[in-house]
Amino acid sequence: MSLDFLTAVDETTLGVTALLPKQVMGKQIAVHTASEGFPDLKDIRIALIGVNESRNSYYPVETYDLSAFRREFYQLFPGNWSVGVADLGDLPPGETVDDTYHALKTICLNLRQINVIPIVIGGSQDLSIALYQSFVELNQWVNMVAVDNRFDFSQEEELISGRSYMSKIIMDSPNRLHNYTNIGYQSFLIAQEELDLMDKLFFDALRLGEVLDDVRQTEPIFRESDLVSFDMKVLHAVAAGTFPTSGMPNGMDGRTLCALARYAGISDRLSVMGCFELVNSPLFHKLLAQMIWYFIEGVSRRFDEYPVATSQGFTKYVVQMSDRDLVFYRSEKSQRWWMELLREDYLDNKKKKSTLLSCTQADYDAACQDILPDRWWRASKRS
């Protein structure tokens, strides 16, 4: 079994909860320890997996102190949840990086097959390749979201690293990537050729400033996603706890990062998450623990609206624009919005198929002003 690759959590780490109330996370979740063995996953919905593989990292990545993160996470109090959580321990680096990829892919695949959401913590972001391949193994199309200050497309021939893993995914065969969305990129870190490639492939991206101005616009992006990869270099130095010695002078703050994690958790579709390029600082350990807490909170608040069935519980709106009609739906349960993408077979105009694309009320308001939403246009081109 692939889960046999995982090593137990150091039981001294659990000692941090010894004098704490019984309600804290460390006493509520199932933990893989040497004395207790591997936990029963029957009632588990979310599983934490530590990894410290960074041999393909573009940047120097220090071994992350997973025990320090756990000590912070175990001390938090859970919300009013009915979500089973387990800490399955750590995946040791394989003899080669490809060995690590294979083991991580298999673990994620096995967990997803029993409806458990893996949260991979640690290592460099090229490990996203393994998360993606867990979908390819089942011949599933993938919508991928990366919270990152860069696009991570290769600028060197045959380079696979935390700086270029997306090139590997795009060039992979068979290719099952339907859409890639970047959240939080900073233009001065992006080559023009990368921007051109994003446009050519009709991928979506939100600049850091757009995210900080209104984080709510990211919710429909996560609603459409199957996989989310967080590169913690997206944080500014103060939030990461590295100021003033290192880190980015501009970047995402902790509150925004936690909001994104919550939106990711709420997505009924999302089934795997990774947190990479981690920082060994006391402040960051706390932030990562809280970020995972918000993701679990999001999962506990899912609306069970995927796949979307508009036959009941939805209000339909038809917007007559100058060149087309756009159909929108709003859920009475969650108050969230979708817009209809109509696919037409021009060899036979009687054949029409439609699909729904997550959106915001702002997209509906724009259509009412005769402005075609950009997300609709890009999605129609991808289709």
C-alpha cells in the first residue's frame, strides 16, 4: 500500500498538548504515531502529509521544520466542524526525485479514491507535478490554481524545477490540463514571453494588487479548481517572518492568504492542496497552521453544489447584450453565481451543448452594461 511510505509523527511533538484542554486539534485529530500505528481513515475527510523534497528547487530551500508547524497546529482549537482530520506523517525523500514524485502521486491518488483530501506540506513547488499526475493517472481533466508571485514557466531548455514545473505539466503527454490560473503574480518578476504564453493558452491570472484590492473575486476561480498549489514566496517578508534579513518587500499578507485557503476549502470540486517553499521562522509556523485551519473550515462549509444542477434551487437571469444573450444562474442556497457557456456545432445548428462557469455578481452586472466578462471569453476560447 502506498501509505506505507509514510513515517510516523514524532510523539514528542504531541507533547505540546499535554497540559492543554482536550478540545485542541492535537487531541481531536487522528495522528500516525509509532505507538498507535496508522489511523483508520474511514471517517477522515482531510489528511496532512509532510514532505521535505527540494532537490529540484530553483532556489535554495532549507529543510522545513515540520515538527514546529505541527506544534503550532496541534494547539489550535477546531471550529464547529464535522470534518475528520488526520496527520499521516511524513514522506521521506526517495533515492531519486522521480521516486519521490511517484510515491507522492500514488499516495494522493489512493487518498482521493477514498474521498480524502490530501494536504501536502513542505518541499519545493515542483512537487505539484506529482499532485497533477494523480489526476492524469485516472484520465481526468484538471483545473489547476497556483497562488504564486511567478508563473513558473521554463526559460531554459529541459529544466524542471520549482521555477519551471508548469512547463513540465503543459508539455506532459497525455496532457489533461484544462485550465491554469495564477493568483498573486507580480509583473516585474514575469518575462514578457511568459505573459504571451498565458494569453496564447487563454489561461487566467490575477495580479497581486487585484487580489489585495478585493480577495472575493478569487472565490469563483477556486470553485472551478481541482488542485491548488501555494508557493509561500508569494508572502511579503513581514508576513513570512523574515523581515528585515530576507524575503520580498512586496507580497501577500497573512490575512489574504488565509482567505484564499478558506475559498479553496469551500470549493466542492477541489480534491488536493499543496503548500510549498516554506520558511523556518516562528511567525511563519503560526501562519501556516492558521492557513490550514482556514482550509479545513472551508471544507466544513461546502455547499455540495458540484456538479451544478440548475433545475431546482437556482434563479435564472437572461441578459440581452448587443451581440449575444448571456444566461446567468444564482444559487438560492449559497447566493453564488454561474454563467452559461454555449457550445455550438456549426455543422448542425440544432446541436447545442452548454456548460456552467463560476462567476461573481460583478460579472452579471458587467453583462447588464453590455460588457462581456473576460472569464467568459477566455473559457469559451479554451472550449
